Amino acid sequence: MSSASALLERIPEVEARRSAVLAPLTTFRIGGPAELLLVPQSRAGLEAALAQVRRSGLPLLAIGAGSNLLISEAGFAGVAVKIGSGLAPVRVEENRLIADAGRTLPDLMRRARRAGLSGLEFAGGIPGSLGGSLKMNAGAWHRDMAGIADWMVGVNEAGETVRVETSEIAWSYRSARFPQPMTIVEAALRLTPEDPKAIEEREEGWHAARRRTQPLGEPSAGCVFKNPPGDYASRLIDGAGLKGERVGGAMVSPVHANFIVNAGGATAREVMNLIDRVRERVLAVHGVALELEVQLVGLGAGGA
């Protein structure tokens, strides 16, 4: 790493760790070391860390809840910034819930319910952070983040703190194209006043459905593939006879075919090989080319 990395280890309110293994920071529990991991202890520290990494020109990997990442065992040749939860208080202004990017969606859902604000119930089973969920337009139950996003504050490639309104973002299925590349540090969600009891009942119904249909107790990165237009990736994978398919410690979940779980000691290469196998079989059986939803770090289409 360049000499600029020495500067990155002296940022106030930021802990720096060299050669830090990233697997514990992901829900897949897979991934090698980053050359440098920065762990901000405050919102000011986060903005300073992101700004300095951007200005240094070093590769940046922002990690929130780590729920949509598959990282190579070779790790990340750059600076990883862990965007933690609780760097700033969550606040309610009129019908907006405003939070730092590291807050998890289940946490925000509960806070919204207590404030009598609905609209986040669909996200209660998504284990992602606010920032990451906005960047990929996460969703469930035919709802997504684009439907409730209001504005975002982030750090751009020049190291400047900027604000972006939702109207400036080109939203699409599991994607959001921002007017300029940025790492989100805070966002506001537009919600709707409703009785907390009614909100809770809806949450409980969707959570019960998730418990029945998803492998919630096993390490995974959530849904691996995007749903093709007018269809479901899980239906196609199941129809190709792939539930329970394994490559080493990586397995297509017998509960939900669009989940690949770490069944014990799985490597990124094993996951990628299983991904390739699923794609090939679905293409052969159904004639559909599945597109990845999970984000790859240090990996290509053929493995680590």
C-alpha cells in the first residue's frame, strides 16, 4: 500500500487495523483481510475517514451490515471502512425518520413503529444497513427503498460531503444510480403515520412468513440472484432440481433456493463455483440467464 496509508492511521475518532480479516464483518462469514480496516467511532470520524480515503486514491470498500457481500479469501487490496451502527442518534422530523447509514433496517423498523410511522415493515427481515440498502434499492413483498427514500448525505469521490434528493436518483429493481458516486453516511425516509398496533401486526405477519420460507439461522448473503422479469429466481433454481446442491461447504438452501448458505467452512471459491453451477443449470433447463444480486469483492465469474 502507498505511503498515504500512514496518514489514514492517524484520523481522530477512527480505529485503524492493518491486515484485518473481513469475514466476521459479513453475514456470509467469508472473506480475507483488508490491507487496512478503519472503524470510525463517531459520525465526524466516519466522514473524515471516507474523505481521506477518497483523497488518497486508495481503493475503498464500505461495509455496513455486510449482508450482501461475498469477499475473496485473498481479501481486499485497499482500505475497508466499517460503517457502524449508532454513530449518531436516530431522530424523527415530521413524518421522516433520519438515521446514520450504519443502522440496520430491523432496528429502524422498530423505531419507526414506536414513533407511529409505517412504511418500513417490509424491511424488517432484511439484515442490511440503511446505506447499503439504499445503494442497492433493497426490497421485499413488492416494496423497496425507492418508495420511502427522501434524501441522503454522503461523501463523494473528491472527499466532499454532499446531499442528494431521491428525485436525483435513477431507481430501478435492486439498483440505484446516483448523480455522482458517493458513500452514504446519513439518510431520511418518508413514512406514514399509523397506529403502532396495526404496524406491529403487519410486521409479525411478514416475519412469520420469512421464518417459514427462508433459512434465517444460517450464514448467507440473502438472495444471491435477482428475480428475472415476471418470474422468481427461487422457482427457476428449484425447478432445475438444485435445492440442497453443494460445493464443499456452500449449499443451495433446501428452504429457499435463492439462498446459498455457508453450511460449514465454505470458501468464496466454493460459493462462486456453486453460483456458476446454478447459472449453468438454470440456463440449460429454463433458458434464463440469472443475474447476480450479491456484490462480489476480489472475485470474478469463475471463482476466487
